[in-house]
Amino acid sequence: MRPRAVPVVLTATERKTVKMRVRGAKTPYRDRLRAQIVRAAARGHTNERISADLGVGVDTVRKWRGRFAEYGLGGLVDLPRSGRPRRITALDRAAVVALACQLPAASGVPLARWTGPELAVELSAQDLVDSPVSASSILRILAEHPVKPWQYQSWIYPRDPNFATRARVVLDLYQGRYEGEPLRPGDRILSVDAKPSIQARGRCHPTLPAAPGRPARVEHEYVRNGALALLAAFDVHTGTVSASTPTTTGIAPFMDLMSQVMSQPEYADAPRVFVIVDNGSDHRGQAAIDRLRTAHPNAILIHTPVHASWLNQVEIFFSIIQKKAVSPGDFAGTTELTQTLLSFVDRYNQTARPFNWKFTADDLTTLLRRINEHEQTPATTDPAVDLTPAA
């Protein structure tokens, strides 16, 4: 006698799901087939009839009918498969990662950074693996590991001996404190810097507007129609910007901009105006501090550490104006460029808001500690690299 077919009963939710899978235009074939088997079984059809109607084997019908009866909708999912056993041993995989963690120069290889084929050659040359490992296998191994030797990131190590102290002054100002005390009512904070040598590039062919399925086309070649600098003073509390466009940077243009800003009542009448600048030649050192204090007694010049212009919020504004007003750029001369830049500043000030600066002095302490730990930990002692063979 043939075994009796397992009865299938659908709840209202299961019936709705099965119906959606059967009728879904984007349902994968295997999921639709399994749903059809379950729906037919719920209608009381025999396995032989379902097999004939759907054009599949009786064993297939019996399998998915039984799976659903035992596990419900979850039984219609493929069981996990073990797959082919790994050919590359755990020790060889660890050797791949360990070599990738090292700079090529450490192995005497004249390369800037590793690639999959180069790693494969070096692994065999140094006899680091029991059997050859292909470049594609190496890339698959590294895809499972955070080490990506073909990638690199440019950065500058903080070499200023007073980096943390000087940076903390700036970050504390952003948090409303100076020398351990809250800022006084009416105190202002200005972030000031220059964007030098902005080229007035005239395109050799008119820019073509965007069209359906095609972006705007900008001629690659251009002629230089002069250059100028953009000096900007960003108010950290209001987000407004004061700007000028001299032909070049220098002490005189910087002091002219500060006179333009400090002539405004909100700054002229402020108890203190903190002016955050980097270490450019136009406002470097104690001489710049004294020069600004002499011209404007309520102004206090604050320098960021060397190579830490990223602490100056005006740099964010420069990135905005570069993307929105300068690039890709098609200017007949510096007059047009000046008009564009200053008009953008006026437009920006109409809706200006302060930046939501979240990086604090505590975050800086954490970052410097991580950098120090990274410098003291050789790449070969990466805790994620385990050279111990699997048990």
C-alpha cells in the first residue's frame, strides 16, 4: 500500500502568504513551485495529482508537503549546506593575512602596496604556505578580513608637541568654554581662513545642459583668466559669513577682512571676539596676536595646532562654496568670479545656520590614544591575525 499523504492545513496568514508567492510577478521560481505544492496539498489533492499538474517528481511534492506540515512556512526554506571542504588550511590563511598586514618594503619588495597576484608570488617565494595559493583565493581570504592591502589613506601624524593643549582650546570654545570658564554673555567666536588661488577658468567650449539620460557636459580644456583668493570669517554661533576676494593672501588682506568684520556692532561691542586661525604666514605666531590685539583690543587670536586646519569650522564652508559655486566653473575673468563668490555668500547668509559640531576635547583624547596605540603596535601583532593552527 502507498503511504498516506501528510495532511496540510493553512491558517489565514499562511494562506495569504502562499497566495502572494504563487501570484507574485517577482517571486523566484523555486518559491512559487513550493507554494503551489502547499496550496494544492491544502486543497486535498494527492501527491500524484500535484506531481502531474506541476510537472515535478512525486518525491519533490512529498518533500515540500512534509516540510510544510512539520515546520510551516519556515520549512519551505532550503536547509544550510556544508559546501565543499576548504582546501586552504587555517595556517595558510593566517599566513596570507599576516603578509598582507605588512608593508611590502618590510619583505624587501619594491612595491607601494600589495595586490592579489603580488601576494601570491611572495607567499611562494618566501615558502610561507604549504601549497600555492591563487590570487583569487587570496582576495577571497582578505574579503573576510578587515585588512585591504590595496587601499590606503593619506594622513598627517600630529607632530606639534603641544597639539592636545592647543586643540583643546579650540574645542572648548566650540563647547562654550575658555580657560575653564563659561563664555561671557556677548562673547563671539570667529573661524577665519583663506582659500587661495581660485582660478577663473574659462571653458574652451560652452557647457552643454543635462538631457534625458545624459548629464551636463563640461569641456575639459580651459584657459586661465586670472586668479584670486577668498578670505572668509565664519561666525560659529550664527553661521553667517563675512568675506573678501583680494588678489592674493597676506597680512594686509587678513587685517582688512578683520577690520571689515570688527566694524560691525555685534563684534565691535562684544566683550571678547575669539578669532580661530591656522598657522598661515598672514597670521602666524605671537606677532599676529599682538597685531590684531593692537588694532582691535577685544579680539583674541587663537591658533590651531600645526596641520590641524580641520579643527577650523570655516573649512566646512569652503567645501560648500567649492561644490556649489566654484566647480566645475566657467568664468570669463576674476570680476565674474568675484561677483559669483560674494553673491553666493550673500545668498548663504540668508539661511545661515551654525554647524552641528560634535567633536569634543574628550573625543580628541580618545583619538590621540588610538593613534599612539597604533604606532606602538606592529602590524604583525594584529590581534585579528592568529598564526596558531586549528585544532
